[in-house]
Amino acid sequence: MSVIAAFFIEIAKTLTRLLAFIGRELVEVRRRPGVLASLVFGPFLVMAIFGIGYSGYRKPLTTILVIPPQSGLPTDVASYQQVAGRFLDIQAVVPDEAQATQRLAAGDVEVVAIAPGDAKQRFESGQQSEIEVQIDIADPVQAAYAGLMADTFANSVNQEIIRRAAEEGQQNAVQQGIPNATQIPPEVIAQPTKANVVNIAPTIPTVVGYFGPAVLALILQHMAVTLIALSVVRDRISGAIELFRVSPVSSWEVVAGKILGFGVLCAAIAIVSLVLLVAGLNVPMLGSFGMLGAIIALLVAASLGLGLLISIVSDSERQAVQLSLLVLLASVFFSGFAVPISEFTDAVRIAAYAIPVTNGITLMQDVMLRGEIREPWQAAILAATALILLLLCWLLLRRNMSRA
């Protein structure tokens, strides 16, 4: 037998063993179609309900204004609601601070704004007045939002004071015989400029459209990590790894077979999920499917490597499930899915890029919502993560299979 013939025979045997691994894993998953269906359709059902029920706007903060009788300020709700705009819902204007504070402590309102009783006198004497804003909110995000709305309300009050002062000054000037004093409206004097937001993004998706790629990336990572981790741990418990030791199967064939088997499964689920996203939930798709497919392939490869590493260090299915859930929890908090990654410290942000889905979310959103990749280095990090994890898992598995 020639060397070339022996080489091709060995290649054929290797391909046969790899195909056997792929078929074995697909058959195992096929035996539980309910689990597979829930992995694909469950998250999209949740997203559909989320899109129907979520408006994307924060409700106005219920507010009570305390206007002391000696302040000389108006006491009608309509005047202050016009100044507050859509961010505060003025429930009532009361003269008693104790009454308003009691309702705040009871949870009837979210904000109590207390106007100073000597605001006019302090203004005329050139001193700054202070509007005390009381809140009773445990949520730090809501508390920060309430503080921002309080600042916005104070600015609106300042503009109204300037407007009224300008209006009175113009009227006095006209009475003194200066007819051109009213050329500039008081509203322009109080607010000479205003912001006009122009969004130059290629598309402005809905909330579901924006989070759709992120949810898909999270699903693919969690599915890949969990399935391959449980598969390898189950092989170890059932004694399949012991059989691999005495068989012609090498450690790299085991790793390649697992990766290819679950890679085919993840690719099929990714295709179905993309159809549901684009056709069902109207998520924009501005980039090429080839570019998106390459990003998904890198994400799945890195996720499978992470799951394989979990399976190697786990001694039971329970531990593998626990570690997979820890990865999911870390992914939700540190990948930019729930909290923008820019809000973390530099050390945490650098560590977060080691999680495959951190780069996967940004890259998939860029491709689908912008049509291009703005940060190519994230694709390089994702590829390096996949390569390092797979190489490490192969070395560890080879050491385990070589033990007597």
C-alpha cells in the first residue's frame, strides 16, 4: 500500500469518526425536541410580549408642590404643570410642607418640591433661592432620574422667572416711551436657544429591534455553553471517555467532533432565529448575511470552547449547570446587555471583553443596525478567545485521556 493511499485512508477514518460524533450529538438533541423548541421560540415569545407591553418612555414622576402663602407665587396646578412639562405630573399644590411630606412617606407621590417663602425678596436683593426637592426612592437609577428631573424643573422655573421679569421690564419701558422695547419676545429672552436632536444613525429601531441582536447573541452563547458542557460531563459519567482512551479516537477528534456537532446545531438555530427576528419582529438587517454569519460562527466557536472548559473542570452535571448559569449571569451584567459597558471601571471593562457575548452583541448590532463593523478589534478578540479556549481544552482533554 502506498503512502498516499494510507494517508487518504487515515483521512477517511478521521472524517468517519468526526461524522459519528456529529450524528451522535444531533441524535441526543433530537430526542428532546421540546427543549430545542423552547430554546428557539421561548425567548422570542418573551421579546414579542416585551415589545407589545413596553412603551420605551418613563412615566412622569408624581409630584406635589409646596408653595408657602407668603411667597406670593401662583397656586394653581395648571401653571406649574406647563412649566414642568411631561417629566413631572403635578398632583397638587399645597401650602403645608408636613402634609406633602406625609404623602411622600406613604408612597402616594414620588417627589415633593418645596418653594422658598422669600423667593421674591431674595431675588430683588440679588440672592439665589433654593427649591428643596424631596424623594423617597430606593432604586438608585430611579433616584438619579428623579434628581435629573428636579434639575430640569428648576431650569424651567428659572426660565419662567426670566420671562416674567423681561415681560415686566418691557412693559415699563413702553410706559416710559420706548416703543422698540418689545421687539424681542420675553420667551426668546428667557430661552434664546433650544436643542434640536438630529440622529444620524442609519436606522432608528424600536426597543425590540435594538435588543433583538443582543438577545440572539445571548441565546447562542448560553445554548452552546450549556449543551456542550452537559454532553462532555455526561460522557465522563457514563464511561464514554474511558472508551475513547482505548479506541483509535484522539483527543483532537473528540474536541473537533463536539465543536462541529454542536456548531451545526447552533447554526441551524441561528438561521431560524434570524428569520424570526427579521421577518417576525421587523429587526433591521442592513449588513450582509455573510458578515453576520462570520460573527455568529466566531461567537459560537468561542462559546463552545468556554462550555468545553466548564465540562473539563466540572465533576458532575449539577456543577456544570451551576457554572453555566454563572456565565449567563456574568454575561447579563457585564456584556453591555443590561448596563452599558462604558459605565464600568477600566479593569472590569477589560475583563468583560473576555466573555464572548460582550463582543458578539456589539458586532451583531453593528452589522444588523449599521451595516458595518465599527470596531474590528472586537472581532479579533472574539477569534483569539475562541482559538485560546479550544487550544486549552484540547490540551486538558489530551492529558485526561492519556492517564491510565
